[in-house]
Amino acid sequence: MFNTLYEWFWWDRIWLPVNLTWADLVDREGRVYAKASHLYVTVPYALVFLLIRYLFERWIATPLAVSAGIRQQVQLKPEDNPILELYYTTRCRNPAQADIDGLSKKSSLSVRQVERWFRRRRSQDRPGVLKKFREASWRFVFYLAAFIGGIAALYDKEWFYDTREVWTGFPKQSMLESQYWYYILEMSFYGSLLFSITFDVKRKDFKEQIVHHLATLVLLSFSWCVNYIRIGTLVMLVHDASDVLLESAKLFNYAKWEKTCKALFVLFAIVFMVTRLIIFPFWLIHCTWVYPIQHYPAFFGYYFFNVMLVVLLCLHMFWAYLILCMIRKFIFGTLTRDERSDNEEEEEEEENSTTEDEGAEQHKVSNGLAVDEKEDKNGCFGCLSPPENICRSKTVY
């Protein structure tokens, strides 16, 4: 049974054009080809990335945040209450007024005390600015290194300037060492993001991020196995370009450098629109959709690869819509937070308008700057962080 499934999965007609078999991609005559077995190493490498990230955030990002005036968030913990905790974890984090009245009777607390308990409990779960700064720092460093490495690996290649060269000699294109490491490190990084996604800051596009990371890994793995490496490296480079600007804009936002943040965000928006909505569909997808059938008949892998690219393009369009919403508010002066920000950040405004009495407590509990929560909205984009992936979109992926 297993052998049958294995043979069917690796059937030549699924992965390769007609008249080609896996035997044609065996290393010979000085040519070295990518193999599926090479991808096993991305799992331990992803774990290594998680370790490096932990050390980076602890020993580099945190001191950097402190020097920028960002401090660890101090939270007032709610009193232990099994009844309210059970409701919070199993039912709803923001109960309706009727539920609050019922919980007040069950817990023998006043309505105001119940409301305060839920405010503090939500505040306890809300990620502080320091956590966001550390995450953005790590991603910025990787994307910057990946973009520079991608330029170094591709600047002297013919297909970097003429996409028709992507298919010259396909599939018998020998893999270069620079391509090997570019792919392996990118895939390992996205694997580490997938491992850590449940612990990272969650936003409204949480589901889209999961789809993006999975699509990226599937697309990278498939392109690796069928030797679509040339086009894969181009897609990764195009996506890395805007990711660097996005993460740097977030860093300056968290540090309250408003003018720098705004300038970087505008630059990011321009680069994103150009790379993701112009270069990606009209150059790269055109390259994978039109040119291959000039060399061989269409096959399953051809359609699968292009469908996955279109999935990524749809995500780009979704994120582009959010960016345009932010730009519109930015122009008219009504932008106070990232359109992708978690709903909890919307609750902040309500929670800040508490009574004078509670206000004194809230002043101590606030955001990562250890000041009143309202200060968190004074940054240039409140909680700027357009699509991490928006990329993350990295090869997009």
C-alpha cells in the first residue's frame, strides 16, 4: 500500500514534462541537481533558526529596545477567580452586558468588578511593544541578509535580466551552491515562522499568514524538486525587497520615530505595489505561464506551480487593500493603528476610558513603554505592521 502511494506520488508525469523521467535528473557530467532528500535538512535548520532567534531577541533586540526607550510591559494581574477564568478561556474574552450580569451573580462580584477583571485579563494576554519590537528586529535582520544574499547570488546571472533565460536548457540545469543555500535558508526560516506562529503576535490576518507560510513552503519544495530553482530565486528576491522596508518601518514606529516611520512606510508601500502587483504578476507569473510551453507541453506540475503563484498573488492583493486603507487614513490624518492589528487593540480605546479611579491603575499597567496605554497610539501608525508576510511573502513565498 505504502509503496503504491509512494510510486504514484513520484510518478514522472505529475512532476516532469512529457518524455522526461527522474533518471534524466541524476547527477552526471559535472551537473548537480536538486533532490527531495536535500529538504530534510530544513527541519533541523528551522529549529536552529528558532534558537538563534531566541538568543538574538534576548541579547541584541532587547538591549536595542531599551536604548530606544521601550520597556517590558508591567501588567496588573486579575484576582484568581475560577468562574471568570473558565468563561474567559472557553467562552468569550469580551462578554456581553447580559453575560456580565450573570457572571456577577455567580461570582458574587459587582458588575464593575467583573468588567475590571476582564479588562485586566485581556490586558495580560495582549502583547507589549517590547515583544513586537523584538519580533520585527529578528525579521528585519533576516530579510536584509536574505535580500543582500539574493542580490549577490543573482546579479551576474542571465535570467536576472532576461526571464526567458530561466527556461534555457530546462530541466537539465545544474544547481549552483549559491542557489542551494539561498533555498535552504529561506525554507528553514519560513519553517521556523510556521513553528512559532502560535507564540508570535497574532493579527487579523492570522489565517492569511498561515496560508501564506504553507503556500510558500509548498511552492519552494515543489520548485526545488522539479528544478524550477531559477524562477524560485527570482520570486524570493522580489518578496524580500519590500519585507526589509516593512520591518524597519515597524521598528521605528515602536521607537516613536514618527517622521522616519512615515517615510519608510510610504517607501514600503511603493516598493510593495511595484514588486508584488507589477513585477510579480507581469514578469514572473508571465515567465512561468507563457515561456515554459514554448519548450514542452503543459503538464500537471506546470498548472500546480502557477496556481500556487496565483494564490500568493491573491494574498498580495488582500494585503495591498489593507495598505491602501492605511495610506488613505494616513493622508487624511485619521490613521491610529495598523489595519491588520488584532481586535484587542481596538478594545484598548474602550478600556482606556475607564473611571478616574481605575485610570490611576491603568496608568501603571500600560504598554511596553510603561506609560499610559494611550501613548501606544501616539506612534506614527499606532501599531504599524502591514503584512508580514506581507510577504513574509517570501517566495514568497
